[in-house]
Amino acid sequence: MNLFDYTRADTLGAAVGAEGALLAGGTNLLDLMKIGVATPSRLVDVTRLPLTRIEEHEGGGLRIGAMVRNADLARHPQVLARFPAVAEALLSGASAQLRNAASTGGNVMQSTRCPYFMDPLSPCNRREPGTGCSAIGGETRNHAILGWTTGCIATHPSDLCVALAAFDAVVEIAGPSGTREVPMATFHPLPDANGVAPALAAGEIITHIRLPDPGGMARHARYVKLRERTSFAFAIVSAAAGVEVAQGRIVNARLALGGVAARPWRCLDAEAALLGQPPTEDAFARAAEQALEAAAPSGDNAAKIVLARRIAVRALSLAAAGTPDRMPALPASVFEGDVHG
């Protein structure tokens, strides 16, 4: 690990524009520093920022502070009641210990787990634009099948972001030039010939994630993840889905795929195709075919396209069947002030 300076930002104003890498939970950044992939000259500790609340938002939505811990978000009573796929996505990721430390904003900003990106000796356009993508022609079993270029075929690893993208989450950002908002579905840039541009401009910081009212999909939403082992593994493919049915026909649908691209892949055409259809496996299979219509292997990973279709059908089918009861929520009093208690 390289030598670095350390400073702490106790206010949002101090964090905005600060020079250095932002340190929240540290569950990704510190790992990258230990292996020499990240070498910041300064760490800016943002763990004291007043961004730890989960609040009601207009129209039945929620506004989530960037410093809310993943474990707290997964067990918040309103998340369990209105956005069960978000809770399910969080609980499928990492370990309980990491969820206790990881922050919402940090989860959104985590780096790819591409093994070539994680190896500082391998050329990588993400680490050093213009050096090439070592994954091309390499081990590509878990790499992208949508939205990739020869500049980068890595995938985004977050489970949470897939559920957020499916249910129209918006990222609130503060920076030296003011504030801005970006839909989660387009927050992470897709690669060009030279790699991937950063999601945030210099000096910017995520302050909140905003989720709108899910309406009739509140209890018909699921997150399904296929991984190589049950515990502490990133998705090979995953899907977040929501289905609202009235009089035997689908009147609203949501579908996003994970593990398939450099960002969560929102399947708008598939959602539109489901409207007016009966909630049957055949309808879901046709939607899945449409969702993966543009998919192409980035190497020896054609099987991933088949797996993505199947995981989409399963997520849609489970969502249509209804969300089962979850684990007990934390007491509401825990969230009346600072979620860290």
C-alpha cells in the first residue's frame, strides 16, 4: 500500500471539491489500495457527513442518504414494505460483516471485479486509458454481453444498483458547480474505445438515492441472483423485476439485469412488450428474448446470454407470484434519527 495523507470532512461543503479519494465504508477502496490498484495520495474521510437518514419522499417514495449502511437499508421497515427487491438485492451481496460497514453511496461507486482490472501488472483501460483491455482474448466467462466495446468488457458488480435501476431510482449529486440528478439506469457510463469515463466529475459526491413510489408493484417485486457459490460471490447474472397485474393482464412491469454490462441493464423494450399480456411464463420468455436481443459474447461467454434469459423469466415469474414475507424489520425507533444509532 502506498503512503497517503488523511483528512476528514465533517460537512458536505468540506467534502465537495476536496482533493483525494473519498473514504466511506472502505470495503472496496481499501482492498484496491492493498493490492496496488488504487494509489490515492490523499484519503478524505466522509463517514461523519450528515447523510445517514432514510426519509419519506413526496408521493410515497424514499430518499436514502449516501452514508446509510447496507445492513440498515436492507432491514428498514419502509424498504421491506415498498421496495422488497432492494432489500433482497442487498442481502444477496457480500457478507453480514461487510454489509454492516458498506455505505449506499459506496456500493453505487464500487469498482469492477474484473481480474485484469484487479491485477496492476495487466494493461487496463479503466486504470490507465489507452493501454488496452487485457480481458479481450483472456478469461471472459463472467464478462459483459451487452453494451461492451473492445475498450472494456468488464461488468459492474453491484446487486443493489440493479434493483435501484429497475425501480427508477435517481442519484443526487453535489459538486463544485452545484447539484445534479442522474437516473440510476444511466449513471454508470458505458465503455468507448478507450475504456470507461468516470461516473462522477472531479470534486463531486453522491448525497442521496431517491426512489419513487412503486405503486402496485410494492409487493410484487423480486431480485434473483445466479452465482458460483451461495455466500459472498458476485453475480454471474442477476435480475430485478416488478409486475403489476389487473384483471388478469400486466399493467406495469420493471426489469433490469445485472452482471451483463458495465452498468445495470434496464430492459425498457421488454417492459413495454409485457403491457397488456397475461402474467404467464410464455409472456415472460418472450420479454426475456427481447431483453437479450442485442446481446453478444465478449469472449467465451455465450452461455451467459442463455443464463440471463432464464434469470429474467424467473425474476418476472416470482414477482408476479408476489413477494413473500421477509425477515423482521428493525424497530422504527432506530431510524427516527441517525441510522447508526
